[in-house]
Amino acid sequence: MKSRGWTRPWFSSLRTFGTKHDACPLRLLSLRVNFRPVIRLENVTKTYPRASRPSMEGATATIEKGEFVFFIGPTGAGKSTIIKLLLREETPTSGRVIVNGRDVANMHSWKVPAFRRSLGCVFQDFRLLPNRTAAENVAFALEVIGKSRTVARRVVPEVLELVGLGGKENRYPHQLSGGEQQRVAIARAFVNRPLILLADEPTGNLDPDTSIEIMRLLDRINRTGTTIVMVTHDSNIVNQMRRRVIEIDSGRIVRDQPRGVYG
Amino acid sequence: MRAKYVLSEVFLGLWRNVTMTIAMIITMAVSLSMLGASLLLYWKVQDMQDYFYTRVEMSIFLKSDVTPDQKAQLADALNHDSRIQSAPYESQDVAYKRFREQFKDAKDLVDSVKPESLPASFRVKLKDPNQYAAVQNDYKSKAGVDSIVNQQKTLDKIFSILGGIQNLALVVAIVQGLAALLLVANTIQVAAYSRRREVGIMKLVGASNWFIQLPFVLEAVFAGLIGAVIAFVVLIVTKAFLLDGPLSGIFTSNFIPPIGWQDILLTLPLLLAVAAVISAATGWVTLRFRLRT
């Protein structure tokens, strides 16, 4: 019953998209027509306890379904606070954070787990379980939210194939390169088909070539309609991707450009 | 699969932290066997109190120069007192016979006492043993009455000693229980720390709180239940090798009723329940503070 959604071959639609760089203006147009904000920050201020100044101050932004957004800015500018607020690891001091129509700050804590199932998350340090293989790491994310092992057995190889790790399912994290480990992490974040993929400096530990490959993968995932919010200070990547850029400095949004560069 | 996952996590957790687990089980077992012992003692003391207090007698000793008239008056008053069940008269001769019987091992004592030196008495049995003070008051100033002695006072002393032993066992149980509680809390924190990666990922991907917490709580409950079973075995061993062995003399005197197997068996469900509830509650409270989102 719970696993019914998995019977759809959701990955096939993903594969029909080209892996070449985005050149289809129609896709952007369709997004504009299908106006549906999945993330809304309304005058969000976050001051951590005992902090001298707020990490985020009066931030207002709207992110629509299917967008690919970079949050950029110097270290300590408050970029990671965005991710924490969206994951509800933190609640804003004032203002509202609305994700997929739900006010995250006023959410009951017992509703948080169900809410997080609609999000996927990737980090700079991969956060894989070292004593589990690539496939087991991905399956873990399914099993702990109650999916049966049968479902995991079917879906995990597919998603690992999708991220380009076909044939390496049984390798342990220490047997994989950094880029491959990040692919496992992306597979784990995406296996549950989240509405939004949050990426906190996903290329921070990777060399430039591997970073580009990871970005290609994120781009492909974005083309399935998954909204991607990526926090980074990698100017190369931002300049190459030419996606929406929101720049944060000292907790304030100082720039919001539809097809921006690092600047 | 969920049950399998949770169970394998429980045993893995207990095994990974095996010294702490053993410490937890031992403390739990000591605490629970003390609790069981004090429980058994409590039941026994209740039984004994019911038994002895209903049989308590007071003796109204008569003066040596009591006149037959005074004696008859007293007997009449006692027989018409609604609070008194029976009041047979015990003459000096009867008292002497009883005395000789009771102290037959101490020949010198028996020889030194003559029938005249023992007072005659009324052996009064009350309907309600709690009224002894009132009855005593009414009769102590009557003509011919020398003194009134009540067995209840002796019983009170004995039971206060037994109550003291029971309280001591209870205090030990509580102190040990507190230690067990802290060990449970500590073990769970260590377990949560050693699995912090898994817990972090589980929270991230949206595993429900009970799913994250259940293995830890079950770990504590499991250790607690083993402790309860060990405590139960300790009680059985105590009964079989101590109470039925070297200490069996206490019971043959017929003063303390022996502790039956059914009493011991009755402690098992109680110990299991106490162990499970306490470890689960401690575990849950610890996790509230440890694994908050």
C-alpha cells in the first residue's frame, strides 16, 4: 500500500531527458506558467542564542517548483542557516519559512519526520555510513522510513544506475572516490523522490572536474522537476551553470538574479 | 523487516557496549532482588500481624490477698463485658503447672518457685484486639487487680524490628534502583553517541521518532528484564539454600510462617513489570534530552 508509488517507472522519464546542457526555453516557460512556489521565505530573521548578530536578517525570497537556485556568499554569511531552516533543524527567530505550503516554524515536532521525507539533502562531507556498502547506504534511507526490503531491492539498483554507479553497488565508501561517494549521497537523497533537494556545499570536497560531473548529475535531477537549492561558494560552478543566484552577505540578501554569475 | 531491523539494532547495541550492559544488568538484579525480598517480608509481616494480633491475650493478674468475693465480681464483670470474647480464670495451681511446663529445662528456676508465688489471673481475649487500652483502663483500678499485662506490647516490639528489616531492604532497593537508573541513562547515552551517524541520517531522511528511539529503549528494557530474571533466580536460590537449609530453624519455631514457593513465584511478574517500566521510562526520558531535533 505504502509502496504503491514505487511501482511507477519514475526513472524512465528521467532518462529521456538529454544530459546536454539546458537549451530549451520552453521548459523555463512552462515553469513560469505553472507558477507554484515550493519555498517562501518571508522576512526571515534568525539569531542563534548568544550570537552577537543575526545569521539571517529580513530575508525574503520565493522559489518555484523545478527551480535551480544557488545561495552564494562568503563563509559565515548565513548560507548554511538557510538549509537548517528549510530542514527545520532550526526555527526562525521571526518571519515565516513556508515549504510546500506548510509553515515550517509552527510545525508540530512530531510532524517533522513526515515533512522531511519530502526533502532530500546532500552535504559537503557526504555523511555515508562507513560500515555499509553503497547499495546498503541508499537502502538504509528507505528502510528507516518503513519501506519494505523488496521495494529497496528493486529501487536501489535503479537509482544507483541513475547516478552513474552501476556495478559499484557493493563497494564500501572507503573503496569509492570522493565524487563516487557524493553520488551515493545524492542517490540516497533522491531515492525517496523528494520535492526539493537541498545541497550544502556538495562540491566542497571535490576537485573541479569531479565537481562538474556532480553538477551535471544535479542538473539531470533538476530536469525531473525536482527543485534544487544549493549553497556554495564555488564561483566556477555558479558561473558555468547560469542559474538563479541569491547572494547573501552578513545575513542579508544582497542580490537575486535569475541567470546570475558569482560576481 | 522493521522488527528484524529493530531487534538486530538492540542486540548489536547491547553487544557493542557489553561491559556497560553487564554493569546495568547486575545493578538492576541487585536492586530488584532487594525489592523482591522486601516485598516477601512485607507479605509475611502482614500475614503474621493478622495471625498474632487476633490471638492476642491480656492477663489480669490478681493480688495474692484477693477475696473470693472480689474474684466473683470481677468474673461477673468480665463475662458481661460486650468487648470481651472470653475470660477463663487461671488459678495459681494451673499457672504453676504451666510455668513448670514452659521452663522444664531450667530445673533450678522451677524448684525455686512455689505455686503461691505465682499470681492467679483472668486470661482475657478481646473481640477487637485494638480495644485493649480501653479495657485495661477499665479494669486496672478494680478491687483485687494487681496488674494487667498485654501481649500486644511484645508483639509491637517484634513487628517494629521486622518492619525495620523490611525498610532497610527497601532502602537498599531504592538506592540500588537509583544507581541502576543512572546506569540505564548512561548506557543509552553511550549507545546514542556510538550510533550518532545513523541517528543523524535517520533524522535527515525523516524516520519517525519512535523508530529512532525504539532500539535504544528496547535495549534498556531488555537489560532490565534480564536483571529481573536474575533477581528472581537469586530469590529462588535464597529460598532453596538458605531459608530451607541453615535458616530453617526460624520457621520450625512456628513464630514466623515459612515463605512458600507460590509467594516467590508471585514476585516474578512484579519484578518484570517494575524492571520494564523503570528502564523504559528512564530510556525514554534520556532520549528526550539526547535526541532532540
